[in-house]
Amino acid sequence: LAERNITVKTVPKFDEGDEALDRLAQYIGSRYPSVKKLLDCIKRNVSNGSSFGLNLRDDKQEDISNICQLASMLHEIAFLTTYRYEKSPKCQVWAQPSRFPRAINFFTGGWLERYIKIQVLLSVNRYRVGQKVSYLAGPQITLPNGDDFELDFLVAVGQDVFWFEAKSGDYQQYVQKYARISGLMGLDQSRSIMVLSDIPRGAASAMSNLFKMTVLPITELDEFLERLLTIPESDQSGEIGSEPKLDSQIQEQVNPEYP
């Protein structure tokens, strides 16, 4: 970044509450199509803290179970101030989102940023064994023209640098700016990645070609990371199965309990 006249102003500090939010983010990200219905309701009501009802009568049993489990987890940490579920035949969720700023941030996109960070680091552990890893999560930076900007996730794996941006809502107004910033950082299409919670595969492919960034739905993130990070065994800098050499910040933040 310094070589490109980009200054890092601040980096968010890790605190103990982040571990609980990371676990929630991974639960959501790994089941997103199943729990999207609940998240959409929460997102619509979180700005004013209104209570809502969600009818699950026509949903699959697996989706009902995942939604109720997520709602219970959110209620346990007070991100839902109220929650109850009326069993069959009603199959109705009643809940009210918290207006606590950290909850609002989580519901309006923070969960996706956390999920990307977790999955990238887990994939690095799996596919780039022995390589040194450093990252910046949520840094505030100053661009060469003096403009301020926030990066979601920037990770260096050996000599490779990858930039990930997350969007769980409207993305159209951001993609052109992201394409410009990837050029400022000297990153090609395969190293500038925009992960969206809701976008058809065809639209993601078209945007990738238009803006020279990789654009993909959340459901394709793990498969993409495997392709991105897989290298021939002969090129591995450490033995297969050995622990990667991580900076202390990553050692603190990668929870070994993640599957």
C-alpha cells in the first residue's frame, strides 16, 4: 500500500465480543439461502426496531429449523430483543430486532464481512500450508488523491495480495468505484473480489467481465477460494499437514472450533 501512496489511517481492534459474532456470521453464511427469509425481515425492521411476524407454514422443515436456531442465537445475545415461535399448525416467528448500533451494523452487512474473513483464513490454512499470512480487516485508508476509503478485507499470502469486498444490499453504486480502487492497488481481476449475498450467477459473470473484478454470489465463495488458492504440491513452502506461519493477529482471531 505504501508503495502505491496509500496510507492506512486506522484498523479496528479485536475484542472478545467478536468471537461470538464470528460464530453467528459463519452460521448465517454457511446456511444463507435457508435463513435469508429471517434476515430480510430483520433488515427491514432494524432501523426503527419494529416487531414483526414471519410465516413459515410453507417452508421446508430444514429451513424452519435453521431459522429458529438463528433467531434463538440472536435472542441470546440480545440482537433480537424479543423472540418466540408458534409451532404447527401456525408455524409463525415473532421477533423484534435491537437498535443497538453493533446489532444494526451486523444485520446491515457486518455478518457478510465477518463470514468472508473467516472463510478466507480457513481456506488459506487449508490450501497455502506453510506460507506467511498477514491481513487487514476493515482498515480506514487514504487514497493517493486524498479521499478516504474503507477496505473490507485485504490479505497477503506469501507474495500474493487479495482484496475482498462484501455487499449484502444494493451494490450497483459501488462496483465502478471498487474497480477504480483495485487499479490503484495494482490488483488484477482474480485478486479483486466482490462477494454479494444476492445476485444471479449470470449477472455476477457479466459484472466480472464489465468491471474487471471477480464478482460472485456468497454460495460460490468456498469453491472460488479453492480454485484461487490451490497450488501444486511441489510449490508448497511447507509440508502438507503442517501448521501455516500466521501473524499473531490471525492466531488470535481464527477460532479452532470453526468446522
